[in-house]
Amino acid sequence: MRWLCSILLNCCVLGVVLVSTQPASAGTTFNLKFSGLDVGSSFLYEADGINLTLTAKGNGKPALLVRSPAGVGVYSGKIDNPAIDGIGRKEVLWLETSEPLNVKAIHFTLVGKWGDEVKFIDADGSPLGAAPLSPGYGRLGSKKLTLSDHNLDVFGTKFGITTTDWNDDFKVAKVHATTVPLSPASAMGIGGLLAVAGLYWVRRGQPGEGLPLA
């Protein structure tokens, strides 16, 4: 029985070691810029094997996405600026990923020369925090917002980008994020699976024989 306990323990330790020794993610960048002009209800992007799906809402109803060399904005009415704006429509750009991500920085364009403010919300619409964008001087000039500089913590598989005031408007050009590392509990779970696989391999290697009880 002692050899069986040794196999289980070694497999669990191996699972933790394999996870903990994985190299730190250098980060994944989604480039949302488009060479022409494109309109759609959703857009799909892929980077480093991770999918990012964009959708939009205006006043709580589905809205159209508009992508261009400046990035992605929202169009929710006949008379509307194709950016993410707060002029009566409460526009939200929704970002959903195929695996949990920790958002590190976002590049904005079309930022007003007096500066705008961006607000982040979670999948349920609850606020995650807001941050001012530095004033824009070139209409296509990219303004990088590093979330940690404003004590913003955005992680998971879905979040929204919206405005705080009626006079805010901007587009999103790039999203930089890192993968969320596995917790120790998940690592132990992997170790457990390895243990089960090890036992199956031992039993398979001895056809017709059961595991010794002592």
C-alpha cells in the first residue's frame, strides 16, 4: 500500500511543479484597428490562441460596431457619432474572451483635446472604476491607459467599456492583457488527474491483476 501512496503523492507534486514552473505570460495584444471601414453586430479577433468577441449596446439595446483605422466604436442611432459616446445613448462596448484575462492596458483614439473619461463595468453591469484619458492632440493619436496607474483591476472573460459623461467620446484601438495563472487548488486538481492517470496506467500494465492491498 505504501507504493500506492507514493504514486499519488508524487503525481500531485508533479502537477503543482508543472503549473508553477510555466513561464510567465508576456502578454497578449489585440489590435482592433481595421484598414478600411466595416460595420457589424459583432467582430471576432484572435491573438495567441485566445479569441476576443466584441458586441455593443446603446440604451440597453443591441447596437452596431464600426471599425476603422482609428479602432472600434459604437453606432446606435441615425444621428450618432460612430465612437463610444455618452450623448444620451449610454453606449457600451462589450469585450468577451475565450479564457480569463487580466487587462493591463488599453489604447484609445479620438480622445477629445480637453480629455475624456472612461468607465469599466463587469458582466453584470456593475462599475469596476473609471479613469481620465489624457487630452488628445492628434485625432488618430493613440492614448495608452495603464490600468494599474489608476488602481483599476479588470479581469475575467467579459467586461464593458463605456463613458462617464455626455460629452465623452473615444474609440478603442488595442487591448493588452495577460492570462490569469492557475490557483494552487487548480494545480492540485491537475495533480489529482495525473494520479488517476498513473493508477490507470499501472492497472493496464498488469492485465488480470488487481492492485495489491498490502
